[in-house]
Amino acid sequence: MSWLDDFRNEVTHAPPEAVSGGLAEAFRSDQTPAFPKMVANLFGRSDPNQRAGLLNRLLGAIGPGAMAGLPGALGGLLGSGEVRPEQAANVSPADVEEIAAHAEKQDPSVIDQVSSFYSKHPQVVQALGGLALTIAMQHMMKRR
């Protein structure tokens, strides 16, 4: 059985808050890439609805006052209310990395919000790779 099989098994049996906490632990770990880089990777592997959901969480953490710090079109995403899947299609993973960096500075709890969101999409989370998933699994197993 591989670590990926172990992760899938753990996610299926763990309570959602344990999965979310495990992801947050992996996002905050100094053994994994920075949160913005990991989120950009997940965004690149997400479907259009997941992309829009992620952007809505990140932009919500930034708030309208800090939107001026985002590059051109990205700042306009909030102007229309919630980001829709077709709008999210025009955003690149590099843009998401920048948005995530702004969001984390404005509201560090965005890591918990993104973790909660992706805990409902474990098939996408597999893209984080072995070390991040190992950290997440260790945390989930402690919370059982």
C-alpha cells in the first residue's frame, strides 16, 4: 500500500475537521513549500467550480481595501461580487500565488479557510505530494 493509498484511506475515515486541520498543518509547515505556492498548485489541479470557490475565499480574506495591491484584472474580480467559474478560468496559478500571498498577510486565518475548503476535495489535495500529505496524515491520526 502506498502513502497515497494511506492518505485516501485516512481521509475517508477521518472527521472533516481533522482533515482540515491536517491540511492547515501541512500549509503551515516549514518542511513544505510556502502556502501561496501550494495553493497555486491546487488551483492548477482544480475544476472551474473549485477554482472559483478558492478565489472567493482568498479574495474574501484580502477585503476590498487591499485589492489595490493586486495586479490589474485581479483587483477587478471583487467588483462583480462572487467570482464565477467562467471568471476563474481567466486566472493563472501564478496570479493565485500572488493573491494567496496578499491574503495570508491580510488574514492569516485564510489558511484555515482554504484547508476547510479543500478538505471537501481530497482528490485535488493529492497534488500536494508525499511530504505535505504525510504531515497532514500525522495530524489527522493524532486527532482521532
